[in-house]
Amino acid sequence: MTSAARQFLTGLTLGLTLLVGASAQTYPQRPIQLIVPVSAGGGTDVMARTVGQKVSELLGQPVVVENRTGAGGNIGVEYVAKAKADGYTLLFSPSTIATNVAVYRKLPYDLLKDFQTIALVGQTDVALVVHSSVKATSVKEFVELARSKPGALNYGSAGMGSSQHLTAEYFNQLAGTSANHVPYRGQSQAMADLASGQLDYMFSPLQNALPFIKQGRIRVLAVAARERHRELPQTPTLIESGYPGAEVSNWFALYAPADTPPAVVKRLHAAYTQVLRQPETRAKLEGMGFDFVFLNPDQATDFMRSELVRWARVAAHAGIKSE
């Protein structure tokens, strides 16, 4: 390579570096599209819109939420995986993004290669809830009932391979029980059928179950968390009930396509963290059963990797696979 050629390449590289740096410093300059791969109105959508509105005020550009549903959330996830890595198309996904890797035989994206984790935005505890007709007022009584009638109890979930499905199978593995899985096309319909007595029990995200618990339409036996929940101080954890390791949460994370400029990722992470620390935002979301997790992008990615390993084991043991 000639000296002139080397100088040209050096100048080109420097110019591109300065261009990217300048672009990141002025980001964002137009609306940000936030893809939510589940239906409008659920917990994921509520959190995405609530936090997104505050972030838009902070960044000075609209955060436009778009629900792209289908294929267990994979259509929306694939859309972002193939989007331009410029920070203007983001993904706000629940923990199904990890369980889908465990249950789908083929996915049109590679979660660890095609995405950059920006932040683990929050989580909600998962509760074991039963219809009032179920003759169990504790986890011990529930397990005894399930063991006495293998496969007789019906539990619902948001669909085959959903986080609710895998959590129920995880507990079956821990407790030595078996039950009949009834998949739905979403969490809301499953909860409605539990409240009406069409189902016996569910492992439900707390923000979905809490209104029904407070109305007395369903009974909560335990939360699958490390500590008791502030809204249910009399309800024990599954760990307290004799099942160490039974700690499960429904979590929500923000992602960008891989190769998004680091400075843009840093700005987005800082914006979401700042909003989640605002007392007004915290009070509103905590009142709906949400909690907050403050991890940097690398820590959030490590957490996701651990979830991939855990649910892959559960799905393999239960023989859960989807096309």
C-alpha cells in the first residue's frame, strides 16, 4: 500500500469516527419507533407507553409505540433485528424474548448476536393464584391436591411456550406434580377464565392478577419471589413454602439492533434510568405492581443469558417445543 493510500484510509476512518460521534451527540433528531411485540393494553404495553412518554419529554423527540404482534412475539422482534442500527427503531419486550429461544425450533433472529441490550427496565413478581373453588389455602395443600389427582387440575397460560407455561412446568418439576395445560392467545383471556372458574390455577404476573385478588375473585397462595410483595404482605413466597430456587419474575427489557453506536446506547440507557428514578413514574408503576431493576447494558445482557439457560433446561425437561 502506498503512502498516499494509507493517508487516504486514515483520513476516511477518522472522518467516519467523527461523523458517528457527532451523530450520537445530537441524537435523537427525529421520532423513535418503539416496537412492542405483544397486544396493546397488557402490562408490557402499559409500561412501554408510560415510560416512553417520559423519555420522549426528556429527549425532546416522540417515542412512538407500535404493537407488532404474532408468532408469540417473534414478528415484532424480527422487525427490530433487521432494522437500521441507528437508535431510531427499538424493541421493548417482556421475558418471552428469552422463553421463545427455549421453545421455538427455529427463530428468524439470533437474540445474542442481533441485539444490543440497552436496559432491564423493570419486572413484576409472579403469583400462584387459584380459583376460589380450589380446596387449597396454602402451597402445601395445593401440592397435596395436585399429587392426589395427577393431571386433573387445569392451568392457563398466555400460550404454548409462554413464560406462564414454562413457570407452571418449572413448579411441576420442583413439586413433583402434573396438571393439564390450557393455552390461550393472551394473558387477559386466561385470567378471565380463571376468575370465572373455567381454570383451576395459574402462575400470573402480579400486575395482571392483583385487581382480581383485591376483588376476591381469585385466591393467591404464594409469590415466586425472594421476598414477600409490598401489596401482599401476608402472602408467603414459594421459597418460604419449601421450594428453594422458585424465584421467577416477568421482566421487561429495552433493546436496539446490534451495532447501534455505543454513544446512542449510552444516551438511551441514561434517559430510561433517569425516568425510572423519577418519584412520579415510580409511584405510578409501583401502584400497578411493577418493580424496578437498575443494571447497566452488560449486566442486563448477563441476566438475559442466565434466563436463556434456565428456561432451555425447563423446556427440554418438559418436552416443550413449538414450530
